[in-house]
Amino acid sequence: MLSSLLAHGHDIRSLAARGTYPALGILAEAAGYEQRRNELYSWDGMKRGSAPFLVIQHTILGEGRLDFAGVRHRLGPGQTMLVTMPHAHRYWLERGGQWEYFWLILSGREALRLAREVLAAAGPVLKPGPEGAERLAGACHALLTRSLTPAQASVLGHEALAVLYDAAFAGAEPRPALAPELARVLAHVEANLAGDLRVEALARVAGLSRAHFVRRFAAEVGLPPSAHVLARRMDRVERLLTASEMKVAEIARATGFAEANYLAKAFRRHRGLSPMAFRALRDEAV
């Protein structure tokens, strides 16, 4: 498929506008195959609008650069970059350099969820291997050349994300089952997102001292208790903004935030836009 993409030549195609087809958790917005040589090419992840989306970009020849939250990366042949917007990153071509690559732009709640999982596990630069590169190229080539329904394009977007998911997690040891006391805490969090989920309260649910609970939880779950609670509350807020007509103040009460303003600040900090802007994306699609 990579050979077919190379034979097709440089091309860019827009497929769907952001905010359309709300039932699709993965929306393929655009795809392209480009070569940059000795020219100005730079993208700032905080200056591409407030609506969330992601970019998958695979290097064929040459080298690009990526500054991801202050960490510098070189993007060489066989490497795939994954970045979400808005986010504190920049990728660019060095003066006098050459960079040949193909890319996909995806949006949708499921696309962003999978991207966050991959980024948390492996960071923004992955090596999918020859087979994975072929699958990515196949998805890009089909998006550039075929007449596709939105659902068919969504399947291709899912295929591209599946390649990155495999690159991040294939061969990883399966996570062992949680100890009963920690599993009990996770179930308690899900059932009581509007309630008291301070660390002390969760430690009591686990039947452990506060210090011992924090150490055990972070080691076995992978996040401190407070970070896990906030992540689950943010996910619930997204679902309520998407699937209900509840006011932001009502959603705040239902998800454990003291008031609407506090929720709005937390949501903007963690999702990059306000709750009402997030809901507006849904409303634009109707």
C-alpha cells in the first residue's frame, strides 16, 4: 500500500467538516501525502483552533522535528507522530531540510480517547514497523482516492488508530487484576462521582491508611487517586454535555464540582475548551 501511495503522488483531500456526523466516534476529516524541502513549515498545537482533533503523520524520507510539551524529538523514516489539538507542542522542518510524509486528521470522542491512551503509554512518536506502516499508508491511500461514505471513512480512521494502539501496547504484559480493596475503590468512584471522593474517603473505602492507600493506588492503577477521580469526572462531564440538555451548573453538581465556574475552569484546563464550546460542537452537527 505504501508503494500505491507513492505512485499516487502528492495530494491533499478534505473529507468531512469537524462537528458533522455526531454518531461517529471517529471522524476522518482529511488526509494527505506531501514533501517539504527547504521551506517554512511549522505548526503550533495551540494555534489551530479550540475544537479538539488529532494528527497522525508518518515520515517516509527526511526528518522533521517535534517539541512536545518541552521535549524535543526527531522524526525520521519509519516513525509516526501522534499529536492532539489544542496542546502545547510544535512540529516543523529545519531550515534547509527535507521531510516527506503522509498524514491523517481525525476527530471524534473515540478518536481522542484512543489517542490519549496511546500518548499516555508511549508518547507522541511511535514505530509501527513495516506492517504497521503499510496499514497506515493503506488507510491514507483509500481516503485520498476512494469514494467513501462517512462510516467507511470512519473505519479507515479506526484502522490507523489501531496501528498506533498496537505499536504502543503490543507485547506489553497484561495488567494483573487489581487487589479487591482497590477494585472496590474504583467501583465506588464510578458509583459516586457526585459525592465525597477525597483521598481520605477513598482510603476508608479501601480499609487502608491514607499514605499506604496512595502508594498502592498509584502503583497499581497508574495514577494518583485524585488524578483518577478527576479523569473519571471529566469523562462523565463530556458524556452529559453530549447526551443531555443539562445546564452546566446541574452537570457540576452531578459530577462533584462545587460550582459551574470551577467545572468550567477544570474542563478548559484538561480539554482545551469551555463546556459550552464543547457542547456547541454537538449542536453544530444537528
